[in-house]
Amino acid sequence: MHWPHKDLLDVSQLSVEEIRHIFETARHFLEINRRPIKKVPTLKGKSVVLFFAEPSTRTRTSFDMAAKRLSADSFSLSKSGSSLLKGESLKDTALTLQAMNPDAIVVRHSFSGAAEFLAKNLRCTVINAGDGWHAHPTQALLDGFTLTQVWKSFEGKEVLILGDIAHSRVARSDVDLLTRLGARVRLCAPKTLLPYNVKKWPVTVFTDLDRACEGVDAVICLRLQLERQEAGLLPDLREYARRYGLGRKHLALAKDDVKIMHPGPMNRGIEISSELADGDQSLILDQVEAGVAVRMAILFIYLLREGR
Amino acid sequence: MQADLVIRNVVLNGEPGDLIVQQGRIEEFVPGGTESVQGKEEFDGQGFFLWPSLIDVHVHLREPGFEYKEDINSGLKAAIAGGFGQVMAMANTNPVNDSASVTEFMLEQARKFHPHGPFLHPIGALTRGLAGKELSPMAELARAGCRAFSNDGLPVENNELFRRAVEYSSDLGLKVIDHCEDVSLSEGGLMNEGEISSYLGLKGIPVVAESLQVARDILMAAYLDTPIHLAHISCRQSVELIAWAKQKSIPITAETCPHYLVWDESRVQGYNTLAKVNPPLRTRDDVLALQQAVREKVIDVLATDHAPHAEFEKDVPFGEAPNGISGLDTALSLCFGLVLDGVFDNDDLIRLFVNAPSEIFDLEANTFQKGDVADFFLFAPEAEWEVRPEAMFSRGKNTPALGQKLRGRVMAHFLRGRLVFERAI
């Protein structure tokens, strides 16, 4: 498939056809990842910089593993180990990295728009591994891909995203991806954790979790950042857990085969009960497995696209 | 008869004629022209409009302390080339302009590089160090040459202190210019709070962060029966409050900036740091409200809030970029574009940029009546120019207008009857 994009900044760049192509490619890698020998030589000689200016364990490990399984060389760079702390600008750090001729830079940064900023300044492929509150396209793609493994189609499916929507790049990317694949998306959070203009989003908004759960096919729980309480957005975690913690009683309101998801890391007992996180309907570990496959698919597609 | 200066065949208020200047003052504008007066100096104004020098009551010239962004020399060059004969410079320099020595230094720099103008009027800090804790020595500042007081950029949150500052400065006959922002509501905000901020994942600045403070100032001005001038109004809510205040004859005056009249928040799309400014660009509805407000005299004054920054400072992720738009080079052409679009007319423009600021801040202005200061420029209404860094005199090239084609340019600028700027063609 002809791939017109140099960078992956946001799922909104991708057509539905392109999203399905990523899923299709990921399916092959998922299968390879389950074999005893998982490494393929596809990206031998390519180098990928993992530039994480914000803490991350799973996303960075997932990209790292994805690169290595494809035989690309990966190099990790974190903020604490980089000159950014010495006052170097993001642009200078990026230009320095580029001068070493990597094929792709995977970037995680606390500023919304940081990935787009790098993409404008760099010739190599930039893959957004999360920028501020803005976008986390590989998370959305792996969420979508995980659901394609259990659903034939997204048509008519109701997906609830629960938790701190306002500050969540995962929520923004998930809403975009899931609605375009044909699902109907609901959001549920206290008003203080919803974006100001959420009524303009293509979603149904709830502030009551019981009502939000009625008849849903999947629930994506978001991590509650504990500093939201300090910022005065919540009274306390106990009250949040009581009003918005997903527990067993919500399963009864949802469809029988409702799926439970979480991008991790979880606060057990706050946004999700342990019982649900570990239950039969949980896809949380499937998401992690899918993450490696989807990121392999992305590296494969972007690094081998025509016209590079 | 012989005159010091004659501008021939120039158009004033739609009428061609000759302008006669004697000893730095307007002598007469003769419609249709005159043969009987000869100038020691003569200029052919054929094809040009004759406009009074504009007054900009809100600029940041960055000196002392931030000369890498702009200095008084470069800022005043941009002013004269942009049509401004007088500018009022804010106090957020380093050191802050809260003592006579800083005020005197600024005035000295202006005189040194631009002995014949444009003229600089420093604005003193309202509170010492702009820290919002104690009053600045306002009498000392006034004596040194400050023409108003403001805490621009660092609004005074303490209502009691603000009240006392307004009272104290009114004693000196000088006005307080308030930057209306409730910092608890705007903290960490990067752009207007709304649909676009929610998609871009940028923390929003709600309109109430401005309008609540506008309401405070209006009520304070009413209670104290003392005038307050409101800086850079950006939204409909504020406009409605100001309209109410004027209806009640509360002594409030207000300014907005060209950028709030021409651009809305969509300019931020793509994380465009050139459109990052405080207060932020708002919605189309706010733009329309402001356009109506300047037409209907709810808003009295246009000012640029000229805020130059170095290129590298804006070449960063959106969250890291400083606020501000460089305005002196482009303000007149942007506003002339609004005249061409029928938003307002030339008379409105002159009222907003000359008459009202002159009245509010007690500055001399030219109305082309006999005896007025001969501060004026020749304006080429047909001239089209593209906003490029090299076409700007300001050191700060940070404007969303970059790359845009604008109409109308200052071709020659006279102050006190003396040619101080001529554009090389």
C-alpha cells in the first residue's frame, strides 16, 4: 500500500483504509510474536531513537521490543539523561539526533504539539508516543486493534471511555479512532475532568456512571492522575472511587460480553476494581500484547514506505 | 508668502490640496492647492493620503534588559515606519521601570537615537518591581516623565492594593492602565478555552479570566469616581460590561488591539506559536463583538501591545513559547485592511489611533487645525506589501501576519514639520 505520511502524529491523519492496513499488518506480527523465535530481519540496518522526555515504562519498552523484533537498532534517550535538562532547546536536541541519521524518532513529551514541532523540523520519520494532553496515536491504534480481535465489526458498538478525559491524550485519540471505525463513543467523568467544549465532540457525555454503563460493549478506564486532587478538580480519591470507580455492579448494566480495557498503569481500587482488572472480560493484558504488534506494524510501514 | 514646508497635491479626508507648515505647526490645508505659497522644502504628495501621526499607548520596547528582543532604537524605528509618532512603553523591563533612573534612561535612549522623534512616553510600574505588593514611587516616576502607570503582564490581584494605587495615581493626574486577568483562572493557560483548545489538548484561558477583572475595575472606577483604562480587551463579555459602564457614565476607557480585530483562535491550529498572545485570540464571535465595539465607541482606543520576541524563543513547542505579537510594523496596514473590508472607516481609525489616545493620556495630537503639531505621514493606500522579516523594522518578527499580503504603507513621516522617515522604494 502506498503510504503518503512521513510521520505519525495523530490518528486524524490516517484514513480508515490506512487504519485497517495497520491492523492487518499488526495481525501478522501478533502471530510472529507468539512463535518461539520472534525476531525477523525486516528492518536490519535501520535505527530508531526512543526519545522519552516524560516518564514511561510500557510505551517505551513496547517500542523498544517492536524495533528489536524487527532487527532495527534502537537507542533510548530520556530527559534525565539528556541535555534538555541542561537547558538545550527541544529543537537543538532534535537536530543533534538527526545529525546521527536515525530512520525514525519515537517521541514522548509533556507538551501538546511537541511531536508535530519535531516533525516540522526533522527529515526523519517522527512517531508520536504521546504529546501532552493532545494525542497518543499508537495507544488508540492498539486499543482499536485489540477490539478487532474480539469483534467482527465496530458498527453499532458502544464504547465508554471513563475517567479524566480533559487531561487525556488517550481519550482524544481513542474518540477519534473509534468513531471513525463506526463505534459510538460515550464519555463519563465529573464535569471538572471533562473538556470545556466537550458537547462539540462526536460523543455522548455522562456524569453518572450507572447510566453511562447501560448497554455498553466495552469500557476503557483511564488512569486518574493523583495530582488532580491537589489541583482542586476532585474532593478526594475516595469520593472519586465511589462515584467513578468501575466495579462489578456495573457489569450487570452493560452488555453480557462487555470488554474491560485500561491503557495502564492502573490505580487498582480507584478507577477500576481489581476484580474487573483481572477478570475474564478484561482485555488489559491483550492490549499490552497488541501494543508490540501494532508498533511493529507502524515501524514496518513507516520505515519501508515508498519514496523515502 | 514663504513657508517652512509644503506638501503638494496630497489627499486629506478625501480632498486633494496642499498642506502648509510653519515652525513645526500646521498653518493651513488648502483644498485644491495654492500657487501663492512657496516652501523652503516641498514634497510631492501625489497619490498619497495625509494622515496624522498615530499614538500607540501600549508597546513593549524591551530596553533595558531584553535588548536581544528589541531595543528603544529598533522599536522606535518600527514605530515611525508603521505610522506612530508617539508610543507609550510598558514597565516590564529589567530592571523594572519603577524608579526615576530607569525612566530617565529610557528617555535618554530615545533622544539619543531619535532626537526628532518618534517620541517615547514611559509608563511607570504601578507596584514596586511589578510584584503587586506595594505602591511604586509614582510621584518620582511622574516627575521623571512617566505618563501613566500599569502592572501590565502581572496584574494586581489584591483588590485593596489596586484601589489604593488608583487613588494615589489620580492625585498625580495620571491614569492607571489595567491588564485585566484573574490569574487563578488563567494559570497555565496557553490559548482561548474552547473547541480548539480541547482538540489540541492545550490548557485553556477562559474569557471570564478577563471579564471578571473588567467587572472589578468598572465597579472600582464607579466607587472611586476615578478613571481606569483597560488594556487589550479581547472578548465579547468584556465589551458588554464596558458598554454597561459607559451607559452609566462610569469613567472607564478601554483599548483593544489590531490582532483581536483580525484574527481568531483558529490561527493557533498547527500549534502556531506566532499566534500565542495574552490575552489569547478568541472566537469569531468575539472578533465581531470587538469590531462593533470600536465602531460604536464602546472601545475607545486601538493599541498594538507590540510584544517583540527573538525568533528562537518562538521556535519551540507551543507550551514553551512566550506570549506576544510584534505589532508596530503591521498594525496600520492590518487596520487599513479592515477599512477596505468595510469594518470601519478612516475617521474611525484616526479616532481610535489618534484622538482618543491623545485625550485619555493628555498627549499632543494633530487634527490638521492651525497651530496643531505638524506630526503626519504620507500614506500610500494602493501599495501592497508582503509581511516578511526583512520588511519589518522591529527586531521581533513574531506576527501571524508573516507571509500575508497587506495593503497600505507609510511612505514618509514628518514630526514637528521635519522629515524623520522616508521609505526607500
